[in-house]
Amino acid sequence: MIWAALAGFSLFAILAAVAPLFARRIADDGAAPDSRQAAIEFYKSQLSEIERDAGAGLMGADEAEAARAEAGRRLLTAERAAGATAQPARQTPLRAIAVVLALLVPAFSLGVYAVIGRPDLPDLPRAARVEETKAETQVVDAVRNIEKHLAVNPDDGRGWQVLAPVYLKLGRMPEAVNAFRQSLRLNGESAERLADYAEALIFAANGEVGADARDALARAVALDPKASKPRYYLGLAADKAGDAAKAAEIWSKLAADQPPGSPLAQALRERVARLEGKPSAADVANLPPEARDASIREMVHGLADRLGKEGGDAESWMRLVRAWTVLKEQDKARAALAEARKAFGADARTSERLDALARELGLEG
């Protein structure tokens, strides 16, 4: 039965693929190829921006996943549209080739499946698929219910506050901007609400930090000078405006305010290094051996100077100890280890990690 079913499905697929070649000409929707390519590049850039923000800790896992899914969907749509406009209109050789391929590919696939296929294996559990669909449906239903409620009660500040971040996660940027604006109007300004509103404006503008966003960010920092999100985006605004020194200053101070071992702090320091023209790890790896060794030694000295003057988290000290060991500077490695133990002696967990590192690198005694 399985082979009969596969054959039937294959025949149906062949007919579905071949019929349009004889039934109609391939239509062009009139969009310019340049605009199609621009759309593709835009969505690729958006995906890169999402990855950077997720790596910097500015987006939660769920938020990043939703943003990736939406940007990926739009990229796929743009690529399909670009492919459609690039097709020549009704050329007989192309049609003949398509017919031959439509016949040969299923035949080849069935032959391969006959050798390596396992039709006896069970399908994925239906319960898992049902639960995933149910969760998506519940989110959609919840959004619709809140929207209906706000249509009748447009001055419900709590409703707008709940709906705004959901719109943001779903990639519905214009609705998110409006919802955050309504929340500010009804609930009053706070550093968090202003930062969220600015973030929605930035996302809606495809990463550009406009005047409204900068104004909201400045008001957020005025309300809470230690708030991380508005300070990060003010640094981004300075970076995009070409003021590298200001961006580096903002991000350096923000990194220094983060807790030990913070992924955000590390990401910010990497951005600051880029702004200051320091080579990245990839740049160093591509240097000739002698230049690479000199560059690595310079970077290690720089890390040691920074930790000696400003201090740092346990991860930075451990990285320094390892780096001195790799450079065969055992005395400097032991000195760095001693400084780390002095800085984190009250932290039992960190002390255990430092002891383990000493044993691993042969720095005991």
C-alpha cells in the first residue's frame, strides 16, 4: 500500500508542476528587480541585527525567536518573488526541460527511497504537534481578545501595556509603536516604558534611531541613569551617527555597570574594541604567524592593564591567566591568579573555579 500511495502522490505532484507550463504564460508582477534585491538585503540585515541584539542580551530567547521567524518568513517571500520575476516568459526549451525533470526526479527519489527508506518507522508524536499548534492558537486568540476589549475600552492603560510587547514579539511593529505610545499616555512615563517605546520605534525604522526614539531614550536615562536598555540604544544612536568616541564612552560605562560574567558586558566590550579600531579575533587569526603572535601579546597586555586599573569579572581574570600560560609566561600567570583570588576570595564558588584552573594549568605551588 505504501508504494501505491507514494506513486499516487508523485503523479499528482508531477501534474501539478507541469500543468501550469502549458496552461498559461509565466506572469511578471511588475516589480523592479532592484527593489526585489533591496528587500532581500534588508531582511538579511534585519536577521543579522536580531542576532547581534540577542547575543548582547538585549532580547530574550522567546523575543529573538519570534523576530527571527518573522524576518525569515519575509526574506523567504522576497526571495521567491525575486525568483519569479527572474524567470523568462514561456520558452519552449525551458518547458521541455522542466517536464523531463518533473518525470525523472520523482522516479530517482523513489528508487533511492526503495534502498534506504524506512516506511516502517513511526511518525512524530501527534501530541507534540497538537500542543505546538494549540500554543500558537492561544496566543492569537489572546491578542484578538485584548484587541476587542481595547476597541470598547480604548483608555485601558493596562490592556495597552500587556498588548504592546506581544505585538513587538510578533513583529507587528506599527501596532507595537502605537500600543507603547498609548501605554505611555495612559500609564505615565517610566524609564522602562520609554525605553520599550524607543525600542519599538527603532525596530519599526529597521534599526535606525530617529529623533523620537532619541528623545524617549534621553528621558528614560533622566528618570533612571542606571537603566541598561536606553543607554545601550543611545550608544547605538551615537555609533550610527558616526560619533564613535561617544558610542565607546557610553558602552564602556554600561559594560562596567554590569554584573560579573555578564554576556552583555562582554558584547559591549567587543563593540568598543571595534570602535577603537582594535583587531577582532578573526582579524588576528588571519595574520602571518609573527604578526599574529605580536598582536595576541599586545591584546593580553591590554587586558592585564585594564584589569589592573579597573578590575573585572572572574571570567576576565581567568581568561588572562590562560592567556599568560599560552604565552609561556608562568610567573605572570601566577600573579594574575593571585590577584583574582584576592578579588574573589569571599566567593566560594569562584574560588573553587580558580583552584581548578590552577590545577589544570599546572600553576599550583
